[in-house]
Amino acid sequence: MTVSTARRTSRRSRGIANAVPLVSPVRPGMLGGGYKPLTQPEVERIHALVLQLLEDLGLSQITPSLEARAIEAGCWVDDTGRLRFPRALVEDVIARTRRKFTLHGIDPAHDIEIGGGRVHTGTGGAAPTIMDFHSGRYRESTVSDLYDIARLVDRMDNIHWYHRSVVARDAETILDLDINTTYACLSGTTKSIAISYTDSASVKAVIPMLDAVAGGEGKFRQRPFCTAVCCHVVPPMRFATESCAALEAAVEAGLPILLVAAGQAGATAPAALAGSVAQACAEVLAGLVLCNIIDPMCRGIFATWPFVSDLRTGAMSGGSGEQALLSAACAQMAGFYDLPNSVPAGMTDSKLPDMQAGGEKGYTVALAAHAGASMIHECAGMHGSLMGTCFESYVLDNDLLGAILRTVKGVEVTEDALSFDVIRDVVLGEGHYLGHPQTFSRMKTDYLYPAIADRRSISVWEETGARDAREVARGTVQTVLGEHYPTHIDPAIDRQLRDNFNIILPAARMRPGNGVW
Amino acid sequence: MTVSTARRTSRRSRGIANAVPLVSPVRPGMLGGGYKPLTQPEVERIHALVLQLLEDLGLSQITPSLEARAIEAGCWVDDTGRLRFPRALVEDVIARTRRKFTLHGIDPAHDIEIGGGRVHTGTGGAAPTIMDFHSGRYRESTVSDLYDIARLVDRMDNIHWYHRSVVARDAETILDLDINTTYACLSGTTKSIAISYTDSASVKAVIPMLDAVAGGEGKFRQRPFCTAVCCHVVPPMRFATESCAALEAAVEAGLPILLVAAGQAGATAPAALAGSVAQACAEVLAGLVLCNIIDPMCRGIFATWPFVSDLRTGAMSGGSGEQALLSAACAQMAGFYDLPNSVPAGMTDSKLPDMQAGGEKGYTVALAAHAGASMIHECAGMHGSLMGTCFESYVLDNDLLGAILRTVKGVEVTEDALSFDVIRDVVLGEGHYLGHPQTFSRMKTDYLYPAIADRRSISVWEETGARDAREVARGTVQTVLGEHYPTHIDPAIDRQLRDNFNIILPAARMRPGNGVW
């Protein structure tokens, strides 16, 4: 075609694009599983080791309460005090655990189905610092940041939940931290939230708050929209006593439980990746057995999160190829078990939303997604190997997640998509596809149009300021945070929460025109 | 473990790291294929359509010389002049084509084996512009740029070849362009090179130059280290007459041929991805039939490069999810055919090495690699949907490619890697893996340590200037280009080339201290 044909046709295309709404090809919960880092015999060898670790080695430091219940279920305690899990019991728990469940949003529009190979992406983490939006320097994160990130996430289509990503360093006690984290998350988004409760007292304290937002006493349990993130183990193969008590309280209260085993290969897990995967699976299954003993209908999420050490320094490396493999292999193991699951990805080592960050996020998330992880945590906003977060990155990552999820959607292979008639018509006719009805029709349904990624020509881009992606994202951050103050919590309920809890976040901070954004 | 234990051990690790050399787990040609975007029945449906397109539709505009040879081999020409390829002939050519061959480097140390699911990564493209290293603004690219990029690529371990990535806009004729491009690439690197010859006269002209560098007349044919990039079709389903003549000359001269079909979905290929994949496969197979007719021992590379249009504007979008799928699906089709192959990936739409560029490069290259592409072209240095290139990006992409290739290497699942004994020893002993012999041993062999990616803590990074990845890469560019002037071409040979060819690149530009770097 000539340049002028292309120009004419492209104007025509734009006209139609404006007239007919585009239908995004991407939605939460598309099927992954096309990438298998392990062969089936390798999966089975790892599984055999997982059972061996649980039966022959077991875990130390179980709480007395859970020990009694575990022994009743068939576990035993060896003479060094380690809780051992018979193979048959573990296999039985895997077989009878819920294969899928609804992870509720505060608004049911954000409900997602976890399990069955469906892929979702969202936040995670516990960064102690945040890159200040105005100064560009890292500082301690606060409860206001938690609330602002929640509001930003609320508007990002490819961030399917908001698991608190920073620690509110301005809370003084553990109880205050947990209460204020819960409040900030609940207030800032209508998506599903998750909080890391390390203490059973915290779990018990926040239930009335969750019930109040859910519409009254006992209502939260009907649609539990807040997940308890539970690091129930201190790897290697040791229970975390306080977290186990929190786990027990959370399962009893009906919260979904993210059962996290976060060993670090080379430090708290083997440097050999296969061993690290097996240890993580064993540790998570130990937690899953406990959850099932407490409540056979529990909503447990198999969250194998083995991390990687840069063995030169011992520091974590979230952006490494080894990390991508650990996460993808764990997702495949979870698929083998057919359990709702989570792996971490997108945890760049870079401190900035730069090329390093993009690259590390891109390949690690893509591999986790195609390996079929139900939930990919940490894949929005995180920097510095989970030690920091950055507002712009939620917007940038949302854009990238969309593109990656488009690849999870895959290639439609149908008679219509194969297009023999279309190809014949074009080849024997006009010689190009620009004006063909299939082109217009597929344009509306098969293609994802990003919000941030710049696809313009070099000259147009230069003429309009030659901005990098981060600068574009800054504009979105300012727009969203300046105008989007969710109002799903009734003011009367909010007053009640403020009366009953020590809420740090000032009410004035939760209204437009507060002078910050 | 306590902080002080970690510090002590990390110092100890560093000590050992310094004492024993690290062995990179990454090498060219690791096996891909773990990612299958298509099911086997889908692959077979696409293949059936490919055969249908070649037999029932065929290609127009075959050259008289090749038409005669094709008819002799069993093709026929329909009454509209289209060359038709009987299914049996196509299947026969697929069956008897070389399944693998050595793609020679100028230095045999850079030979790579193409085919059999082994994955390699390198440059490609024909960008007309380059971001000037000093001004940061895009300008027309020159033969000096070609030479400088060659020198940079020569030092980048994960860029396995140098296919010319920019157009020397300072060459005045096609012949001058092809001669000077060949000369600049040959002089700047000892890796395998590739040039796009659109004219048979160019092919014939450069053979004496290739022979001279190879060591004398007829020597190049024994170790052909220069590939002809041949866009033998103008999609949809039409031969490119001049390129077909160049193809004939190149095959006869023993050059490996990159058989490129570069349709653009929505413009010169169907907007439906499956149709676009099928059309590309058909177009490349048509070229492969021709190559095999010319020389059954030809070194043909199945280079399905379907691109994507942003259908709002008609412009190409190299960084899109749809592009990632097209490339991965084509790699899978080539794996089904078991042919040495190439797909494009890493073609960001961004004009800068920023977060967008990183993200788009990361996921598109990862998916192409895991789909098992023999050669991933365009995955170093390209920007602006192939319209520009940027020095820093070769360095940054090399780093990213290393991490992605680490994931292709995969997870070792052996008795030793499964680590039961190690886990038991640690769990019942010290409680952490930092001091375990396996940790030290695996550190040397299983982990890749990047050159550019910053893994330091936020505070250390801030204290040392808070540089982004691009700034770090700039330092590498300056170091390499200031000092690395390859000398593999004997000065006497070089003088001979300068006597016999119209060489634009000044000899003084090819020595240190030329004032540019």
C-alpha cells in the first residue's frame, strides 16, 4: 500500500475506534499453564521429596493448641519435639482441600475466582519505605501512604486486589499497626484486601471493623473480603509460633489465609533451586494441614514464596532469573496439587521505575503467569527487592500487567481466526487488510490498547516533550490521587469506626483538596 | 539467624567469591520449549491452513529464473500467474531441510548451533535513526554507528551475533550501503554477522570481501560467517522480485539465509493472530522451497516475523502482548516443523531505555525464548518499534538477556539438587544454609551475577548517587567503545579491502583516541 492509502485508512480506523467502544481482551482469571518449567517426572520427584520432608523431618515449634489438634488428626511428635506429618495425611489434605473459591472484593464487582489455573495479579509486600512522590527520595512509609496506594490500586484494572504493600511506620504498637492498616486498606479500595496479622489479638480486634464495613455483625464471614497473610513458618522447617496463633484465629473467623513460606535460597532454604522449591512446598503444606484441621472448609492459599539470595552478599535478589524459576516452578507444583495458590514475581532489585525494573518485572511476571499461578503477589509497585515502593510504579506495572495478561489470553484458533477466506479475499483483491471488516472487528476485541506505553513515532514523541514512561505515569498518579476518594464506607460507619478504634489517618486526609495531591 | 551472623557469613561468602572464579550458568544454545502457547491440535490446524494457503492460493510475482526451477521441482503456475506449491512438495521440503547447522562466527569461538530447540539471542533490524550518545537526541544513523555497535556487541556475552541493526544513511547507493555495511560489521566484531542484501549484485560484490576476511578465495564458503537477511516476500503472499534474485545469489554463494516474512497484522497480514501466524509460515515455507530447489544443503532459517499494527493508527507496535503471542506461536510452529528458526522479540515501542522499554523487552523475549526460538532477533538495542536504536540499550539488554537465558537453563532436578540431606543437616544443625558447602558450591555454578542490574540496598544506592540503570550502562558504553577496537582483520587485508572497495569508514575512526569516545 502507499503511504497515502495507509494514512487514509488509519484515519478511517480512528473514526471507527471512536464510534464503537473497544472491548478489552483481558479480564481477571484467564487460564495459564502454557509454561512448564519442570517435566512431569521432575514434578513427581519434587513431590516425593516434599512428602519425605514432612514425614521424616517435620517442623519444630508447633503451638500447644495446634499440636493437640494435629495429633488428633494423625500427626505425631518425635523425641526432638518436631511435628511429623504422615504421607497419607498430607495426601489426604491435598485431596480434600478446596480446589477453588471466591476471593471476595469489598464490592462484589471485584470478586475473583481463585484456583483451577486462573491467573490473577496484584500487590503484596511489606516495604518499610516509599519513594516520596514529591521529593523523589525514599522515606519511611506511613498509614497515609497505605491509603493513597489503596486509592490508586482501586483504579488500576490489572491489579486485582490490594494486599497491603507498605508498613505504616507511624503506628506505634502492633495492634495499632494492624488496626490502622486494615482501616486504610478498607477505606481506599473496594477490591479484596489482605493484611499480615502476626498476632491473634489483632485478628480478633479487627473483626468488628470488617463486620461493620460488611454491613453488620456476622456479615463479614458471609463474604470475607480481607485475607490474612500468614507467615506461619520461619524457614527452614520451623513454625512461627505467634503467626500460628494468628492463623488459628483467622481461620476460625472465616478469613481466607495466604499460607506464606518465604525461605531465601542460600540463607534459609537450599541454594539448589529444586531443594528450595521442595522445602517451600513442604512448609506451606504443613500450614495447609493445620488450616484443614481447624476448618475443612477453610480458604487456604498455597503461597510458596521462596526468595533468592545474591550469594555474594547474602542480600535478597527479587529480580533474578533464579527467582523467576523458583516462582514459576512453585506455580507448576501448585498446579500439580490443583490448589489455589500464590507466587511472588515482579520484585525488581531496582530502586527506580527504570529499564532494570521494567525488564525484571516483565520476564518474572510473564513466567509466573504462564506457569499458571492463581495469584501473583508483589507484582505492582515494589522496588529494591521488596524494601521500597513507588507510586508511579503501580500505574506503570498496571500497564505492563495488562500486556502480560493479554499473552495469557493466548491465540484464538477458530475457523474465523484462521482466516483462510479473509486471506484469499485480500490476496486476490485489494492487497491489504486495512479496510477488511475482519480487521475492524478484531480491532475491537482482540487487541489491548495500553494507557501508558507510548507507541507514537519518534518524531511525534520528541515534538511533544520526549517524556519517559515514568513521567507519563506521574500524571496519572496525580490525577487519580487528586480526585479519587472512595465513598463506599458510609460516613456513619466511618464515625463508628473512629469512635471504637484508634484511627491515625485524619478524616480530612480522606477528602479532595487536602493539599497533598 | 541474627544480623551479625548474616554479616559475618556474607563477608565469608565474598571472600570465597573472590577466591574461586564463578562459572556462568548461562551459555548460548540452551534448550527452550517449556512454553507452548498453542495446543497440539491448534498447531495442526494452523499447519493445515499453511498447506492450504500454499497450494490453493500460492504466491504471485515469482522471478522467471526461479519459476522455471520451481516448476521443475513440482510447483505449477495458475492462470493468474500465481506460483502454487503442492502439499506433498512442501511436506517433502520440510522433511528434508537441514534440521540444524552451525552458524559460524568470524572467530570460531562464536560459532553457534542453530536448530533442535536451542535458544539464542541477538540483534536485528534496520533502524534508520539512532539516539546520539552525546546529545541524547535521535539522528540519522551512519556507518560509524554500525561499526561502533559491532564493537559493543562484540563484548556482550548474551548477544550471540551481530545482524546489522541500523541503516548507514551516509552511504549513497545501494551497492555502497551493502559494501560498507558488510565492512563495518566485519571490522567491528568476531561474532557471526548478517546483512540485508536486497540486490543480487550486492551479494556478488561482497563475496571477495568475505573471502578476504576468511583467508582467501573460496574460504568463506567453508565457514560462512555472514548471513543474508532476505525479505523474499511482500506480504500478503507475494514474492519480492529483487530480493528473490538476491536470495538465489546468496544461496549459490553458500550464505545462510534468514527467510523473513514480515507481514503486519491488520495491514499486510490478518488482524486475527492465528491467520497472521499461518500466513507467515506459508510465506517462509515458500522461500524455503525455493532455497532447497537451489541447493538442498542450503542453510535456511525459518524467520516468521509477523508484526502487529496498533489498529487505531495503523502503526507497528513491537512491544505489545499480541506481538509476544505472534512470535511465541511462530516459534512453536517452527519447533513443530523442527526447522532452524527465528522470531523477533524485544522490540519496544518506547523511544528510551525506560521502564516501558524494560517491561516490553522482558516479557516478549522471555516468551519467545521459552517457546524455543532458535534465534531471537531484534532483542538488543532496538527502540521506537524498530525505528531507532540506542547504545546504552545494547548493554542493558545484554544484562536482561542473561537473566532470561538463566530461566531457559531451568531448574536442575537431580538427587543432589533436591537436597534432602542438606535440608536435614541444616534443619537439625545450624538452622541456616549460609555456611553449608552446597551453598558455596551452587553459588559458583547455578547463579548468574548481572553486570548492570543494581542489587544493592536502597541506602547504599542512594549514598552512591542514586543512578538509574541507563546511567550505569552509559559508563560501560564509554569504556568499551573507548578501548575495544578489534584487530582480527590483518592490516594488509584491510588495506586490500580499502583499495578494492569504496570504504566510507575512515581508518582513523578505527583506532583508539579518535576523539569520539
